[in-house]
Amino acid sequence: MYAGASSHAILAFRPEGEVRAVVERGLSGLTPRTPHSAAELEQTHVFVRERGYAISDDEVNLGAVGVAAPIWVGNEVSSSIGIILPRQRFHPGVESDLSHLVITCAHDLGERVAARLS
């Protein structure tokens, strides 16, 4: 729950106690780019909260880039939606397009889920 764009898109908006519990269980490195400390994880989450989406680069699988957005249901993040692509297909212009797409999809899904719950 601490590595990869989809996980960051959720965890960045969870209560501090939840994040602390994840850190206390240990941040074993899946790859050399996986966050290894609470400070690294928080820095990533600041980015997610500022931009509204998460990006990961070699955090879970070497050669893979992920872009994900949180799905809000009411005032809480319930899940996330993301796209994973091979590094060779990722370039600076792609991040903007993909982030817009995942944010739009996440917003639509959140509204649909909320409507079914009410």
C-alpha cells in the first residue's frame, strides 16, 4: 500500500494514523525506487495532494510508469484508478494527457458510486 501510483493516490488522502500504520509495518524495497522512509513517502503524498494525481516510476516494477487518481466518494477516498505503461512509451507530454484522463475517470466513477449509495 506504499508503492506505486494507485497506492499513493489512496494513501495520500487517508488519515495520518493509517499512514503511520503502513510505515510501522515496514517499507521493504520492491525496487531501488520504492519509497524507503516515512519522509520519502510523505514527499510523494505532498505531490499527490497538490496535483490531484500520483505518478510512480520504477517503484513496483522496473521499466513501468504508473499514473493514478483517487476516487472520492463523498468526503473520503475509496479507491483509485490508474494506467500503467512501459517506460519507453512515457515522455513528458504523456504525463499531462494521462493525468487528465485518470482524474476525469476518477471523478466520474466517484459520482456514480455516490449516486448508487444514496
